[in-house]
Amino acid sequence: MKSKLYIVSPAKFEIEKFSDDLKLILDSIEISCFRLALSTKNEDVIAKTADVTRDICHSRDVAILIKDHFLFVEKHGLDGVHLSDGSRNVWKARKNLVKDSIVGAFCGNSKHDGLIAGEAGADYISFGPLRKTTLKDGTIAQNDLFKWWSTMIEVPVVAEGNLNKKVIDSLENNTDFFAFGNELWNEPNPLNELNQLIDF
């Protein structure tokens, strides 16, 4: 597979079961990055989970990012942050983190927001979802956006949200990363599901 793979955690999970699933995936398939994307605002839970998943990832040379909470990055030895609000906090995150920290920005289907985030110092731009959804306003990121971005812009691009085999095949030449989250965790065997999605 030409594009690299990126794994996103569920918003809520039981750490022991999830740790086993994550280890199995990272030991079986080459994964470039893992994102801890918890919905809880409980700092102790986030901190403990960050420490556990960091050890799993770093022992396998996989970068680990945290969704939005960039103040956790240096404190817990993480590699960077994924910002879910587009370009809004890219400059602030970049200012607060050490130089080599990764800053990614999810920009929905907005080319304009992606360009602003890139100019503010984002290391990658994420667009999505890729298929019809009832989440937010239901707008999807079209293939043409990825084609234009990968042709015109040097900042790496990530495709995420509601991926399936057809979408993956259609974007293979126009995205740097595919990010898999609930596509895996909603299934009884996440590793098998990932293998099927990428035809590994």
C-alpha cells in the first residue's frame, strides 16, 4: 500500500482490552502514527491512558498524538497533537510545543482552512469524512479535494472518517495517510477488519 496508516482510538474504551487490540495491530501491520482521541475531560483518566498507550507505541517506534489537549504532550512524553478545530489553534499549539512536536489539523472539507492551518505551521492536514454521514452537517470531503491538495500542496494530507474499501482504492494515489478509527473498533476483530480494508 502506497499511503501510510494511522490509527485513531475510540472516544471511550476499557484500557486492558484496547491495549491488547492495539498491540496486536502494531505488531502485525506497519503503522506510522496513533492518536489518543478520548472524549472524557477527566485529566487523571487522560493522563493514565496516555502513559499506557505511549509505552505501547514508543516500544514499537510508532508516534503518538493526543487529540486537542496539547498541554499533555510534553508532560507525558507524547509526540504531538491533533487539533480537531481546523486552523484555529495551530499557531498556539506550535508556540507551546517544542520544535519537533507534530501538529496536525482536521479541516473537514475546507481547502481554505487547510491552507491557513498549513501556513500556521501544521505538519499535516486531515480531511473527512469520506462517505455520507449524519454527523455535524453531513458534508463529505470529495476526492477532488485530495487530488488538488496532493498535487499543489507539500503539507501531507490525511483521509479519515467513514472509510471503506471503495473509498480507500479511489484515494490511494492522492493521500499520504489513511486514518482508521471506528471502522476498526466497531468490529469484533479490529486487526482482521484493518487487513480487509487495506487488502494486506
